[in-house]
Amino acid sequence: MTGNLDVIIAGGGRVGFQTATILAERGDDVTVVEPKADVVDRIAEEWLATVIQGDATDPDILAQADIERADVVAGLTGQSGLNLAICMAAEKLNPDVRTVARIDRAGAESYTEFVDAVVFPEGAGARLAANEIVGSDIQTLEAVTADLDIMHVRVAESAPAAGKSLAEVRFPEGTLIISDGDRVATSELVLEPGERYLLAVEPDVVDEVVQLLRG
């Protein structure tokens, strides 16, 4: 997806709130749906955006969030089953909406039968969830090892690393740029905007690496 999006995020906890903030800074129109009153109050105090208190599986709440106009619905609560239910309810009300569910690593394959994309924010950070919401420009290969993320990342036009060689970019320790698809990466490789690169990244520096490549 390109351009500004209408996004509904279900779940105002750490992952949901951070993802919403990233998307809002990008210029997307974000609505957060959260059942807990104290969380709603905290979000309202910290961030000027539309926040609705309620259950995101409730059709009336989704209608209040303007589901018919939404481009993406992301279930980012801490409960995998609830996130799936939210996405399925949203798709019933708007068959064209893109659905993204936060899940535990176990059982990923079964979820992809019902939603457009799954994310694992505990291992990769809210920024990876945000990028999945706006268009799948980052794909994590989750079945490699428990301690290493293998990613296929498209460099954004405005990213800090765009147009620079690997020798010029200060990637954090724990990052390995593997290939541009045609050759093994060397220090002379230039990270061209719009091109995809294969990376191996330790989970605790994923957010920083994504920031350099996606902005």
C-alpha cells in the first residue's frame, strides 16, 4: 500500500500504542480501540488521536471506528485468539480491508489462512509491525532460529541509509547485510532506494536497523 492510510489498531498496550505513534508520525489516520478505561485515558493524555473505548470484536464499536472506510485493521492485543477474532470481524464488515494480527510464534501458519499478515512484535519491535501494516515491505523468516531474525527489507526513499554504501552506514553490532539478491554484500554495496536486501539481525537491534532502512 502507498499513500496515507486509514488504520484501526485494536489494543492500546505497549505494542499497539508504539505502532500507532509510528503510523501517526508517518501521516496515517489512526484510530485506537481499547477496552480498558485507564489505558484509554493514558493514550488520550499522551497522544492526540481518535481513541475509542470498547471491544474491537463488537460490530458497533468497529462501526464507530469507521470500519467501512478503513484500509487496514491490526489486532495488536496481547491475546492471539482475540486478534484473530478482531480481524475476522473486521473483514466481515469490510471485505476489502487488510488484516494484520499480532500472534505468538507458535501456530503462525494457521493464522495466515484467515488474515493477510502476521507480526511478532515481541521479537521485532513495533516498527516492524507498522511496516507490515503499511504494505509488507519487510518480511521476517521466522523459522530460522530462535535468536536471529532473517529479513528481506526494501529501502525507503527517505531512509537514513538510502543511497549510501555499507561502509558509510553505522549499523549496530549484531547486523549482517547478506545480499542484494544478485551478489554477496561487500562494504562497497550501495543501498539503493526501492531495492530489497537480505539481512540477518539479532532481535534486540531490529528496531534500530529498520529505522536506518525504512525511516
